[in-house]
Amino acid sequence: MEKYEYLGLVGEGSYGIVIRSRNKENGRIVAIKKFLEDDDDKMVKKIAMREIRLLKQLRHENLVNLLEVWNRRKRWYLVFEFVDHTLLDDLEQCPNGLEYDKVRRYLIQILRGIAFCHSHNIIHRDIKPENILVSRSGVVKLCDFGFARSLTAPGEMYTDYIATRWYRAPELLVGDTKYGKPVDVWAVGCLVMEMLTGEPLFPGDSEIDQLFHIIRCVGNLIPRHKELFHKNPLFTGLQLPDIKRIELLPTHYPHIPCLVFDLVKKCLQIDPEKRPSCAELLQHNYFTADGFSER
Ligand code: ADP
Ligand code: MG
């Protein structure tokens, strides 16, 4: 720990902080994620341990690289390669959306990173602009595996899920305990629209408002999710809108090219079973039509 020189604070989350530091021995710049004390909160240990375990398993060009881990005075420290900025920074710089080519370059890498996690049966569960790092040369690296988890046996409850609302799939919002990889695909759909327009697609200000945003845009929930909605104490006394005519995305965004729209619509299927896998999305014409994915 003494070998690191403090350079500045880069991020602050609910479970700790991220500090930019220099390794005095080799000059390497790193990001050190320092978790809160274990004692303060049982969740902290759980989240830190999960992130460590998963990241040790997952090595891929599009996932952030964990260099070392240590525990000192009841705190966990994770040392990562330092990555220049986040997708959120890019979006703040370009309030009307990113260049079309950049969106495609980012998206293919995001999908490769998630597809790799999924091939190891790990769902990220918190795909959003702050958790997508971008290097100076444009290499994308997913970070923040604190909420990621391995798929479990059917029926096991996922009780600790508190990831960001705007990117949350309908099955998560209604409280389905049998969700899986399609939750990450949903988040990708939301993310692509945000990269293209500069605006979050579904900026709900509560769980119910989030569902309203979604239903208005892509249509009514599937029967199983409607049932879960009515059983969920969180929504007691609330009604779902019954949408007869959905406001299909393209009418709102006439300037967005149809190939990428088609990909987004596939990600934003209300029925998780109908969403393609990330591996399938990587074969979409959006990437293959002009030989882009080979380049
Ligand atoms: P949290 O659980 O607090 O969200 P994250 O792992 O997402 O933790 O890190 C918080 C923030 O710190 C990120 O949004 C990003 O801005 C920054 N950050 C995290 N890892 C790195 C890294 N390896 N290089 C540069 N910045 C990073
Ligand atoms: Mg984060």
C-alpha cells in the first residue's frame, strides 16, 4: 500500500471511493477502489468479495483489469489499471449524442465484454454510462462488478439488487426473481439510445414511473409480469396503463439510422425471452453489413 502515491479522487459510490494513484516502483497509474469498513455494513463485505471473486475469473480486453487486492484494517482495496474516462464523461461532453461511428465502436466492445461475462454465466446487472470506462485510444472496458453475479439455480432469490433504475429491465421492476442475462441486453438497448441522442431513454423518477415510461414506448407487460406487478406490495393500489397504440421509437427519432434502430428494438423487447443474446447481437447487420466487425 505504501508503494502507491495518492493523485486524486476519481469516483465516489455507496460502498467506497476510487482513487487515482501512482505505483512508485514502476510509475504505473492505477485506480484504487477502497471499500468502506466491513463493520459499517454487511453489504460492503458481500459486494467487495463478489467483485473480487468475479474479476479474478474474468479477464478480457473489454473488462477492467484487476491488478491486485489487499485487506488492511477491515477494508478491502482493489487495484485496477487506470482507464482514462467514462462513457458518462463522453455524454456530458456531447449533450446531443455521440458521433454515429463512435456509437458503433463503443457498442461492439460493450457487447463483446458482456458476451464474455455471459459465456461464463455471469450477469453484470449494472450496465450504465458511469460503469463503462474508455481509454484514450478508445478501448472500452466495463467496470463495477459489485452487483454482478453468477446465475444461480432456478428459484433462488436475488434479494440484494439495487442497481440503477433507468436501465432496469421490466422483469426487474416488477420483482421477477427468475431474471437472467436478458437484463443486461435491456440495459444495452437503453444505453445505445442514450449514446445516439444524449438523453436517457427512460428517465423514470420512481419504480412505477419507470414502468410507465417503458410501457408507453414498447407496449404492455407480458401476462406473467402483469401478475407479478399486481402481487408486488410496492405497487399496491396502483394501476398499469393499458396501451392500445405504442409510441414506436422511430417516430420520435426520425434521424436515427434504421439498422441501429432495429438492433435497439430487439434489445428492448418487453418479453425477456425474445431479446437476442449478446453473441447474436454481435452478428447483427449493424456490425456485419459493411465489414465493420472484421475491421
Ligand atoms: P461504484 O460501485 O462506487 O459505482 P465503480 O467501480 O463503478 O464503483 O467506480 C466508481 C467510479 O470510479 C467509476 O464510475 C469511474 O468514474 C471511476 N473508476 C472506476 N474504476 C476505474 C478505473 N479502473 N480507471 C479509472 N476510473 C475508474
Ligand atoms: Mg459504478
